[in-house]
Amino acid sequence: MMYLGLSGQPKHARDIAAILRAKKNQLDFGYIEEWVTRLGLDSVWREMLDSVG
């Protein structure tokens, strides 16, 4: 998420989406969302979650 927020590169968004699709049930969303908030990437994260369903 940090790299997506810094670079805005579509490749990073695709990589994150692929990880979410493949490992969604294995991710620690509390930890991820803590860092998303710290980095000010809440809206980007929400869009990412919406895009992968």
C-alpha cells in the first residue's frame, strides 16, 4: 500500500489486488488497516477493497 500511495503506479494496484484475491482469508486486516491509516491511504485502500469485492 505504501508504494501505491507514493507512486500511484497501476502495477502496484494490480499487485495488491492479486494478493487480496489470492490470500484475502489469510491477511491480518487489522494490521494492514492500522498502517493504511497511519500513511493516510484510507481512500485508496477502500477503493482497492471495493475493486476486488
